[in-house]
Amino acid sequence: MLQATEHIYIVRDDAILGGEPIIRGTRTPVRAIVETWRMGAAPEEIPQGLPHLTLAQVFDALSYYLDHQSEINSYIERNRIPEELIDPLV
């Protein structure tokens, strides 16, 4: 079931990523945008790596994150790959 949020581009859909906040019309989770931003990418650069997103969607995802940091940080932590499982050549 699609659920709107207080952010225009952010929704939840129980059928996509278990209801994790995503960009409306995509399967892109807010956490993917936040993690890219945390790695040092400027918001204006993020659509270059995720060309299906608009700059407005990116800024809305970051705004959602700032309003819901503990929730999104929890999703980031749950999806983190343990260091010991990452090939050192990667």
C-alpha cells in the first residue's frame, strides 16, 4: 500500500523495501541518496550517478533525512555490509 509522507517526493510502499522511505515512482531509497551525500557528493552531483532522479527529488530526500535522521540512520546501519565481507580489491 502506497503511503504519502509530509515530503512531496517521498513515499512508503509496503511492497518496496518493506515500506522503507523511497523516492516516489522509483525503488530508490532515501538512504541511497543520504549515503552518496555523506561520501562527499554535492546534491547537484547526485543526479549524475542516479540519472532517473531530479535535483528536486534529491533535495527532498535530504530534507526528509534531516527531519528523520534516526530512522534513516537505522536503515543505513541495517543495510551496511560488514568489512570482513568486502573484498580488499574493491
